[in-house]
Amino acid sequence: MLELQSITKRYRSKTALDDVSLLLEPGIWGLLGPNGAGKSTMINIIAGLLAQTSGAVLWDGVNIDSLGASYRAALGFLPQSAGLYDYFTARQYLRYMCALKGLYTKPGERKKRELHISQMLETVNLTADADRRTRTFSGGMKQRLGIAQALLGNPKLIILDEPTSGLDPQERVRLRNAVAALAGSRLIIWATHIVSDIETIAHRVIMLKDGKCIAVGSPAELASGMDGQVWSLTIPAEKTDLYRANYTLGNIIVSGSAAQLRIIHNEKPHPDAVSAEPGLEDLYLLRYEEVSK
Ligand code: ADP
Ligand code: MG
């Protein structure tokens, strides 16, 4: 169990995290928010790489500052911009990361290490490419290798900071499925600004805005808070801008001269509007809308 107690982080005059308190039990947690919300700051503090200005991070009830190596052994981390060593093959890279993490370093553990590495490569679907140099890898393959690296040693806490950045839609889906299959008794934190990355796989979502935690709950709980505020309305396409100026809009489907709008508003926007099933994206659009309407 991971606990954040009143975490505040200031970079000179900028408050990047403002008194965030959270209790995270095992499962997949989506850390959602637009760029600048404070996601990486929170992740780097949890990873023990960045010192908070005030507050504490506890792992199973103990301050991580006093856990040291045993906390690092429990932790797998994929930073926002992970550099690989291009001249390594995938397998060599994982050997190197094992060495850095102090895993299977004793004499006689070589076989165990090789088996573990092969299993991790299999988990992220890189078995066929294990002995190719990573400089020939696509963005998605590099990210999946980054995940394999985070999984070495079977850590109880896995933190992924924007793992799908730069991936094409197929690679996104593959990565999502790979992570969903890992959940079990682990705590996985997935930071992203893309609702669809986490909507279907996260057990809990934390919404971060300007360094503050503005909502926590399961995707269904968060979406149901939008009941009665999401509408579907078909209008003449040329009126779209008028609606855009007055309402928060979700998807717009234009067919011929008509436009079907998804409107997020606390009242029925038009007598012909039909209530629609809310989703997490509707809440995201509403809460992060820059201009309040
Ligand atoms: P996110 O990961 O959600 O995009 P970050 O945690 O990277 O957000 O940044 C949160 C805020 O803190 C942003 O306004 C960012 O500009 C600021 N920030 C991040 N790192 C630093 C730094 N080293 N020095 C000053 N400001 C920073
Ligand atoms: Mg970030």
C-alpha cells in the first residue's frame, strides 16, 4: 500500500503539487491530467528521485526515505523519457538493467537471470526481437522494452509515466493489454493525459489539475457523476461554432449538412437534445476546459 501524506512540491515560485493526500491499494491506477498538471512531479517523488517540499510518502506504512534499498527493490519505474542504449540488443539491455538493480548478481544465478529476462521479453511480446539491437526498434517496441525493464525483479510497485507517448494506435492497444495482464497483487500507476489509455484498464483514476487532486474514483464512479449532463443533439452543421461558444463539446460527427454534437452541460441544451451515457472523457473535457462557460 502506498500513501501520500500532504505532499507539496514547489519549484521556486511554482507550486507543482499542492497538498496531495492519497491512499493507493494494489490495482491499476490512472494518473490523469493535462500537461503541466503535476503528474511527473508526483511520479518522481513517489519514485524517490525528487524531494518534496513538504509531506511524506509511505510504503506499507513506512516512510520511503528510511526504506532505501528495500524500497528500490520493490519499485519498477518507466520515466517519461527513457533513453535506451542503442547498441544493446533487447536482451543485453535487460541484463544490464538487472546488474544496475542488483538482481541475480550472485555467482550461479546466471541461468535464473536469463530465464527471468526471457519471461519479461515474452510478457511484453518481444521474444522474436530479443537479440536485435534496440536502435532498429519502433517507438512501441522501445516502450515495451522499457516496461520489461520496469518489471525486472517482479516489483510490487510499477510506475509508468506517459508510456504511450509516440505510439501508434495499435501499439497503444498492445501496451494497454500487456499492462492490464500484469495487475494481480501489484500496484501500477500509469500517468497519462489520454483518457482512452486508462479508461478501460484502470481500477481507480486520480485526476490532477494545477497540482491538486480534483477527483479520485473508479472510471464508472467518475463517469456516473456526469449523469444527466451529457447530451446528444443533431443541428445544422453551420451552427456548430455557436454551440462551441456556449457549451463544452465532445465528439462532433458531421454527415452532409448535419452535425451530431455531444454536449456536456448541466441542463438540457435544446428541447430536441437526447440524454447520452456519460464516460470518463466527458468529465475530463468538463474539468479541464480552459475557458469556463
Ligand atoms: P505533467 O507531468 O503533468 O505534465 P509536471 O509535473 O512535469 O507536469 O509539471 C508540473 C508543473 O511544474 C508545470 O507547470 C511545470 O512547468 C513545472 N515544473 C516541472 N519541473 C520543473 C522544474 N524543474 N523547475 C520549475 N518548474 C517545473
Ligand atoms: Mg509529465
